[in-house]
Amino acid sequence: MSNSRILPEFELLAPKTMSEAVDMAARYGDRATVLAGGTDVIIMLEKNAVKPEYVIALGEIPDLDYITYSKADGLTIGALATAYQLVQDKKVKKKYPALWQAAASLGSPQIRNAATIVGNILRASPSGDCCCAMLALGGSVVLESTSGRREVSIDDFFIDYGKIERREDEIAVELKLPPVEDASTSAFLRMTRMTFDLSKVSAAVSLQMSGKKCKAVRMAMGAVAPTAIRIKKAETMLEGVTITEKLLSDVAATVSRQVKPIDDVRSTADYRREVSGVLAKRVIKAACNV
Ligand SMILES: Cc1cc2nc3c(=O)[nH]c(=O)nc-3n(C[C@H](O)[C@H](O)[C@H](O)COP(=O)(O)OP(=O)(O)OC[C@H]3O[C@@H](n4cnc5c(N)ncnc54)[C@H](O)[C@@H]3O)c2cc1C
């Protein structure tokens, strides 16, 4: 794979409406790449990791950068809402701290200004911070094509490394996260070599608590498998019981056994396996404030 600052040639398409964009996606299929903030796409083009004939840039479609919350519908994040916007949103910080923390730790201020939350989910990197957080919070990706819209649960969205539940003729319009109850809490943590690096390991949890008892839980980890993954064995251990130090140590051991990390430039598999349990324990404590 060559790496150059010179981009390959492609035709840049700038639809003015979502309906124009999905027409283009239908017409060009796998010959086109969608571009939102471009912080992943430009790198992929530079590395020749993608060689599209067409790039469908969404930036000129108006009013796609919304972030809305209602008690009935929960959180909705438009395709052009950036990590910076999400971090500025007080409702997100209060009600969806795991996603807020993931967006706040994503890259540098310059990257957060351009990077969209939807782009992070659609890139589906195993170390994508919002992928891990959203998997713990639950929700869905809304995809549009010329035949209409469909909603895919985040649980079914990440299929394998670089493989997502999106057809080539579809464009992601928004993300939906369910409303949160008053007794709900969540957190996201990641380990990096330096602050701006991608995660070596990340963990996110969302819990519904009744005092110290956990009524419901979703837990996810990043950079320990080909995609961000739910840690269902840990969820089963936590659900319906009181959270104690002993339980958290058992959860940590289970997490380290369940993950299947690889060696790469950022870390070794052994290190990732070891610290994933520690991070799992810490993220639960961070969510419960203990
Ligand atoms: C220096 C640097 C640091 C970074 N640090 C981090 C980090 O700490 N944590 C982290 O998680 N990521 C990090 N990233 C990766 C990147 O910034 C994020 O993944 C970002 O959220 C991608 O959003 P974007 O809008 O730039 O997406 P783009 O680059 O525009 O697109 C990303 C992918 O999603 C697809 N896509 C985007 N929008 C749509 C849509 N609406 N419909 C269909 N497909 C779509 C594109 O085709 C592409 O495959 C970093 C990148 C750089 C360059």
C-alpha cells in the first residue's frame, strides 16, 4: 500500500440535497466513496486504501449537522454533526456521558472540528471511540437509499473488520440513541500511548442502577477484536446483582478471557488482553462514581 500526499484522481460530486446524494450513490455504487469530515477518507485516499472514481461530499447539504434530544425519542445526531458540536452539547454530556467522553477524546481539537460522529461509526474502525461508546449505549443507524429509509440496530451494524451493514447505494442520514432513564449512567475510557493517539484499548458501559444494584447493563470494548464488540459475558455477570469489588475483579478476569486482540503498531495482543480487564473494571467504577 503506497502512501503519498498526492491524492489519486477522482470526480468530486457535491450534492445539495440528500435525495441528490442517494441518487448518486445508487448510480455509482462501489465506484463512489462518501465523504463527510474527510479525516478518515483523505488518509485512505492518500494511502491508496480506496480508489474511487467518484467522491460524494456531503458538506453542501444544509441542516444535516443537528443534534437533538427529547424524552420520547432520545438523542438524534445528523450526518454532519461533528465531535466538536457534540462536546459542546450539555444534554449529551449529562445524559450520554460515554458518548460525550468518546467524542471529547477523539483526536485533537482540529480533528474534532472536522470529524463527524456518523463518520466515526461508518468508518467502523475497531479503535473508533464513538463505535465503542455507541455500542454500549445502544441505538441505530438510519440509512437512506432511493427506495427509502431503514434503521439498523448498532448491535447488527459492525459485521467484521471494514465490513458494515450498509449497502453501496445507501447514505447514513443520522444516528438514534434511546432515551435514558434517570437511574441510568454511562462512561467511556481509553488507553493510548499519547493523548492524540488512537486507542490501544477502549471500554464503555451503560448501566441502569437501583442503589448499588445493577438492573440492566450494556458493555463494549474497542481495539480488542476486528470490530468494537459487546462483552455479553460481563453483562450477564453484572445484571440483577449488587456491584462489589469481588464482582468487578471477576468481571475483569472474564473480559480478559473473552477479548481476542491482535499485535499491531499500537500494542501487543498480550498487553491488550491484560489491560482490557483492568479498563473494564475502571469504566464501571467511573460510571457508578465509586
Ligand atoms: C490525526 C487523526 C487522529 C484521529 N484520532 C482519532 C481518535 O482519537 N479516535 C477515533 O475514533 N478516531 C480518530 N481518527 C479517525 C477519524 O477522525 C474519525 O473516525 C472521524 O470521526 C471520521 O469522521 P469524518 O467525518 O472525518 O469521516 P470521513 O473521513 O468523511 O468518513 C469516514 C468513513 O465513513 C464513511 N461515511 C462518512 N459519512 C457517511 C455517511 N453519511 N454515509 C455513508 N458513509 C459515510 C466514509 O465513506 C468513510 O468510509 C483520527 C484521524 C486522524 C487523521
